[in-house]
Amino acid sequence: MLFTIKKNFLLLIIVAIAIISCNANDGMLPTPTLKTVINLNHFNYLYEDISFQGKEVGIVHIYSEYPTYEYAIEPNEGFTCVDDIARAIVMLSKHIEVFGTNENIINQILKLTEFVLQMQNENGYFNNFIWSDLSINTSYKTSIAELNWWSLRALWALEYAYPLVKSDAELTSRIGLAVDRVLTNIKRDLPIDNLQTEYLGNLELPTWLPQKYASDQAALLILGLLKNYQRTNDAVVKNLIDAMAKGIIITQKGDEYNYPYGAFMSWENLWHAWGNTQSYALLKAGRKFDNIEYIESALKEIDNFYPKILRNGYAEAFWLTKDGENYSEIKRNKFPQITYGLRPMVWASLEAYQYSNNTKHLDLAKNLKSWLSGNNEANKAIYNPSTGICFDGIVGPAEVNRNSGAESTIEGLLILLEMEGFDY
């Protein structure tokens, strides 16, 4: 009894110290030693129901600008997009996995899914943005209906949504048809019957990935294909997963002792933090199909490159060259550092822990996640659990971009939801 009283008193002291820290840190609450509250308030502020293409759909506003967090529109693109709405579907689906079914969240998933379906172009791929007049942006380079990020995210999100909306037979039927159309294109457009490599400078690269060399997009494709395979058991989808994984492994450079320590290149000789989910995708595929090659390749990056990032400081991007057997940097961009760059590493580290049961992987995930609560080069908390606001990133050694748009908000929540149950 006395121990319990002392324990509760100590907890009150810790909370009081955290509140004082909050007041001294721009209203942000760094809580690296306590589980972080998952708050959907700011996401729900960004979410809106609209009438689009004759349907009631859900959208998420892309930009939200400090200090009042008014919505903003990107002049070349629009005000909402498949990229962020697809991620929102995945985030809300994970929220249900963690906390159970919620009628409001199911309703949001239904309406967000309807938006994605309405954005499928007649060619089978997806356009990305819509303008403020609710017309589809079909011409700007980040919105063309093609095999690119937004079409791959649409596939991923639709497969996440499918089992959650089964009560709506008409919607699930349309999801199935939409997925079949985009997969028909992907099977046609990725040349996995001819797995040839070529050299860029001295770097060996695969030639059969999206955009020819894009291992980051190949990893996202694997995640969508794994969900589809779980539903369909399609042998051609399994072959696509294997081909993407083999290509990703070729883009891995260095090892435990040699730079860049097992990092996967994102595209050509470029590594960038955002969207680099290769280790996570390889672990998911490796565990699904009991493929130790995929698992060991993923662990090489997680065990060697990620700790170097923690010790030496985050980067936004770097470019490689090879001289003989050694790799070196041509150029490095340290900033901006964003949640979309952090999330792939947290997810991969947690997946590694679930495979290995080695606490070094869990500790790695926790250390990476602590970037959100102030363990970063700006010494500022990026996520505020009292509001759900997640800043758009760190743009300099002590400079934070205090805007809070869809991508940073959703990616921050994706980190926290994946950490739920592990983060104490």
C-alpha cells in the first residue's frame, strides 16, 4: 500500500515536470519516457466531407499554416490529394486495429475510400490532386494518372479498406474492380520477365522497378501487393512481390563496416529519408513467405545504418559514388527533417523486433520515435499530444516549420499507432 502511494506520488511529480517543460517549449509536450497520447483532433480538423463527382466523399486538406492553421492551396497542384487520403485510410485502419471499431472512423474510411475510387482515371491508374473548383488536376506532373506514388498508395489504401467496409457490398465490389484495373496495368508495365541490371557510374542497379530504379516505390508496391495476396492468393502477385524484393536488395549498398552501412538507395544513386520503407517491406514479405534472404537484407540496414543515423544525426538525402569497392558521398542535404522520413525507420525497427524479439530493435524504435518529443537537432517537440498537431518538420539546426499539414499529421499518427503497446 505504501509502495503504491509512493509510486503514484512519483508519477504526479513526473507529470508536473512534463507540464512545466511544456510551458517552456512553445506549448509542446516532450514525453520521451512516457507513452504518447494519440490524438486525432488535428486530423479531424483537416478532414472534411464534400460532394464530389456526384458522391459524398471525405477529403483531407493538404496544408494547414501556423499560427491559426488555416487551410492553404498549392497553386500548381490543388487542395487535397490521393497521396494523403490513401495514407489517412491506412492510419484510420490501424487505429481500428489498435483501439477497436469506431463508427465515426469507419464512416471516414468509407468516404475517403469513395474519394480514391473517384480519382481512378479511365486508363486504370489514379490522378492525384483536385482543384478548389473540385475539378481533377490531370496535367501537373504530380497528378498525372501513371505508375507513380499516388497510384501505388491508392492500391495500398484500397486493400486496407476492403475488409473494413464489407458491410457495403456495392462498395467492396467497386474496390475489387478498381484494384483489378490498376493491377492489370502494373503487371503489364513492370518487366519482371527480364530481370537485368545495369550500372550508373559504378553502382549496379535493377532495371525492372517502378520508374526503372525506384526501390522506394517498389517497397510501397510490395505493401499493397501483400495485402492483395492475402485476399486473393494470386500467384502472379506473389511473383511481383518476389521481383520487387530482389530489385530492392540490389539497391542496398555497404555493410556493417563499410559506408553507407547497408542503406537502400531510393532511386539511382540517391538515398532520401522520406518513403524509404524498403526494410519494412522486405521484413513483411520475408516473414510472410519465410524468405530469410529478404529478412537478412532488411536487418542489415536496420542494425547498421539506422544506429549511424541516430549517432551522427539525421539527414534528408545524400548521393553516392563508388570508387573501386568503396562508396562515398557526393553531396548531402541535412534538412528538412520530417515525420515522413522518420516513420519508415520506426516501422522497420518495430517489425524487426517482432521478428527477432531482440530488445535492441525495440530500443531503436523508441529512440527514433523520441524525435517527435524533442530528441532532435532543434530540441523542439514536433508532436503535441494535447492537440494532435504535428509540425511539418525541422528546416534548420534550431528552426522548426510550425505548419501542420496532412502528411506530417498522418505520418506522426502512423508512428504513434505502430508504437502503441510497445512504447512505455
